Amino acid sequence: MDETRREQAAVLALTAHARSQWHLVSRLLSKIGSASAIADGEISPDEEPELISAIDCRALPIESEEITKHAAVIEAMAAEDITLLTVLDEEYPRNLRLVYDRPPFLFVRGHLDPADVRALAVVGTRQASDEGLAQADGLARSLAERGVTVVSGLARGIDTAAHRGALAAGGRTIAVLGTGITVVYPAENAGLADEIVASGGALVSQFWPDSPPTRYRFPMRNRTMSGLALGTVVVEASHTSGARMQARVAIEHGKRVFLVEGLVTKEQWAQRYRDHAAATHVSSAEDVLGVVDRLDEPVDQLTLI
């Protein structure tokens, strides 16, 4: 296999042997610059202590058969028009590369574009009210019309409305999955997933291709959604919603958080952000864009950790 494919396969193999959190693999790879060098045992744990915390060193060097197995997965996905991007690839999303908990790889169905650097996540509850659905749709339409890529999670409720609003405006939208790239959840959104890809947008997953939905994968998905965007717009979300967690994570990432006024009125958790420097209460897409347009290349102000 060629050098590029072997590097990608080595990233998958190293992730499979991760000791705990996958983002530690990303940090190690970014520091070393070569997955093959680690997989082949060329890097000593004595010289690189982060290797011990990120990878089960008992697996090193990784057998060539295992590298070949992962390369076969990449080839099988490519046959289905699904590409793999690793943190070592130049095409890895710029915004995501700059957050500390970036995933080591992404499977992508569809197309990511350099213009996606100007992206905002629009998120909220699955049990959305009619008012919330209308707000999500309207916000996403207006943002897409102004050249913003709308990022959301393909879930029922607010996410679905956000994707559909962006599509209706003829804009770009990216769905970040809480499953593997070959699994659409909920199944009722399979048609929407196809529309996103056909429109020139993308489905993105940080998990193994056939991974089913599980409780722990969705918080990981929310972190990636935050990382891909300049900020997160929360439309409607209870105190137990994943969207609430994403608001917190966005602030951890050094991103902006936009809370729709109705949310602030109804939810005590949102009221606690009233005086936070990174949080803005908004009632329209113009309010959101007024903040985004004042930011001077905000992703460049973040520190690569």
C-alpha cells in the first residue's frame, strides 16, 4: 500500500489500542507527525512519555496484518464514496484541528469545503415545540443565505429543522453523527442524510463505520460539533439536553455561545450564562452574525494544545 494509506491505517490501528480518551492519540500524532513511526515502534516510551498515556505500548510494534486490516476498512469505505481524514491529513477541518479534544480521525460521506471554516452549530432538544422548530428553521435559513455552514447532529427536533432550513436556503450543512458513518440514526432521517450529501454537504463520524448509537457516543459527537464551528446556537434545550452540554463545551473550546431569547426566559441553566463574556442572547440570525462578523479570524486566536 502507498505511504498515505499506510499512515491512515496506522492512525486507525493506534486508536484501536488507545488506553482511554481518543483525543490523547490526536495530541500524540500531532506532536510526532507520523502514525507509522509510532506503530512501527520507532518512538521510545522513555523518550515520549505521552505515548504511554495515549497508547497501550504492549501492542507496539503493531503487526503488519493489523495495519492491512485497517487499510481494507478504508478501501471498503472508499468503495461507498466515504473518505477518511486523519488529524495528520491537510484536509482535516481547520476549526476542529484547533481544539484540544479533536478526534484522531473522521469518516466523511459527502464533501467538506475550506469555506466550512465559517460554520455555526445550531442545536437543541429532540422534543422541540412548534415555536422552537420554526426558530431553528428560520435561523438556519438566514445563516445559510449569508454563507454560513450550518452544523448540527441529524437528531429529531431542532437538529432536523436546522438541516432542513439550511437546505431550503440552498446553503451548506454538515451532520455530525453519534454513530458510525454507515448508520443513520434516527432511521427516519435517512432521506435527510441523502439530501445533505446530494446538496454538496457532508455527514461526518468520528467512530468506527458500523458503530451503533450508544449513550456515551452522543456527548463525544457534541464536542466534535462544537469543534467544527465558530460557535454554537442553542435554540431550545432542557437542563438534561445534550445541547446544554455543548454550550459548556463550546466555551471550553474558546468558542461563542448564542442563546435564543426564549430559551433564556424558560430555562434556568441558560440564565446562568447571562453575564458570561462568551455568551450572547439572540433573537435573530442578524444578532448572531453581528457578533460573528466582528470576530477577526476567531479560529486563529485559539491555541493548538
